[in-house]
Amino acid sequence: MTHIPQSLHDIYPADADLLRNLKAEDAHFRHLATRLDELDAAVHAIDLGADPASDERAEATSRERLAILDEIAAIVSAARVA
């Protein structure tokens, strides 16, 4: 299965203003968003074969990406309520 890279704005299209505010005001969120972009690109490169990663590294990269997505989802949910 090929990974399709997605930006946060693709994942949360209705929350564009909220994402902009979080990136501007929350250094931790900004770090998570940057790391997610890096991991998204890495997973995509691995899937395409451009990065010949071991199965272990591919799995670890995917797990880290999903953990960051979970953390971002919690932050976005909390910010919607606030």
C-alpha cells in the first residue's frame, strides 16, 4: 500500500484558521507539525522505494507518525472546545 502524503490542512480542512493559530502561538504544536511533515515524507519515500529502509525502521517511522497524529488530534480537539 502506498502512503499518500497529507498536510494538516488536508487532514483538517475545516480547521484552517485554528491550525494557523496553533502553529503561530504554540511552539510544541509547531514542532509536532514540522515533525509530522518530516515523517510523512520519510514514509512516502520508503513506500516508493526511494529510501531502502529496513522493515524495523519503516515500522518505527510509521508508528512515530501515527503517535504524532494522535497527539495533534488531541490538541486540535481541545482547541476546538476552548
